[in-house]
Amino acid sequence: MAFGFKPVRYRDGTAYTGAAQRCYYGTAADLFVGDAVKLSAGAETTTGITQVELAGAGGGFWGIVVGMDPVRTDLSKNYMASGDTGYVMVCSDTNVVFQVTEDAAVDPIDLVDVGLNIDATIGSGNALFGTSGHSLNSDTHGTGADIQFKLIGLAQIEGNFDNIGTADAVWEVTLNETTAAAPAVGT
């Protein structure tokens, strides 16, 4: 089951402690913690804060939503529904390692793919639980610098090795094709 991109640590093993940039979100698409976002044209008009919107599959992006302010018009929501506006916390640090599932569509990810780059699949989030629907698009692993994420390994979670080749496999990635830094080719 997809849960989006979850930050777990830095490349050097240091714990991720929640460092993020506060950004404004105001576009007509549902947004969940774990979703990839890109920069919008212009900043938020009353504060000048960076404005973001939901990123698409493939193509550059700014970072990953790691938190959000409550939706003041409906405090029961744990996501931003289409038409909601507010502030989100975005991690755009290319040294942060994220855990994410894959779609295992046609060409599931295998251990030989570690070191390659891979794009995201932009799935619909779960409004009941507030979880992202983003995952890795297993059919896109390759060496191009124009691919969104760097696949760095299988997440060391008990039983996860048995999930290789399925949509339940949890992989670790870092940001690659981000507007926050220059992308690198896969190895």
C-alpha cells in the first residue's frame, strides 16, 4: 500500500529531525504528507512565501511535503483537499533518505536496480487516513539525470526482503531531479 515519501535519515546516517521549508499551497488538487511538489509561478501574494503545487510524474520538482498546518475551515482533515489553501512543510534536501513503496507494475524493482534513478507514480491519496498515494514507478528505472529519484537500497525493515518484486516492497531513495540541486546520472 502506497504511503508516499517518508523521510527517515540523512545519507550519513544522522537522524532526520524534521528540517523543512514552510511553503504556501493554494492549487486545485488534493495534497497529502508524502506528496512531491514543485514550485509555482510567483510567491504567495500577502507574505512572499514560496508557493508550491502538486508535482507530476516525471519532470523536476522542489521537494516532498513532510507536514502541513491544520485546515482551519475543517480541523478534522489531515490533508488539503482541492480548493483548500494553507501552509505546508517541504523537505528539499538532497541528502535526506526517503522510504517509499513501488507500484510493481510491469518491471518490478530488484536489487540489481540499486544505484539507478527512478520516477514517481502520482497516485490519489487516501482522504480517510491522510496518506499519500505516491510511489515509485518501477518501469522507469534508468541512468538518465532527468529521472526524479536515486534508488539507494531496500529499506531494512523486518520481512521486507520477501516483498521484493511486489507493491509492498519498501525502498530507500534520495531526491535527484529537483530544482533545489543539479541532478545526477544513475550508476
